[in-house]
Amino acid sequence: MTTKENKEVEMATTFEDLKRAVMSLSQDDIIRLDEEIHRYAETFAIMTASETAFSEWLDSEEDIYNDI
């Protein structure tokens, strides 16, 4: 994998690898990473919660409206 700065980065594959990789980041990058993780977690939680609200859309009888 290559970063924006064209630096080669080895992908972390275990939790311990990821921890070591995070510890090598600058404080600003750690904060940015934390923000991204929280944004992802919020999005995932919202999507998971909303799945049941849209389950009626999976009704095959409603497919008649797809071609309108």
C-alpha cells in the first residue's frame, strides 16, 4: 500500500501490528485516525439500526414499482 506521500506502508494484520503502527504515527495523525474510526463506528451503528426500518423494501411483491 502507498500513502499520499508515496511512502510504502506495510499493512497491519493483527491487533498487535496495528497497535505498533499507530504508535509510530504523529499525535495529529492519531487524532485524525481516532476521528475516522469514530465516524465509521457511528455510520455502522446507524446503518445497522436502520436495516429493520427498511426491511419492507425487500418484499418481492414491491418489485412491480421498479420499472415506473
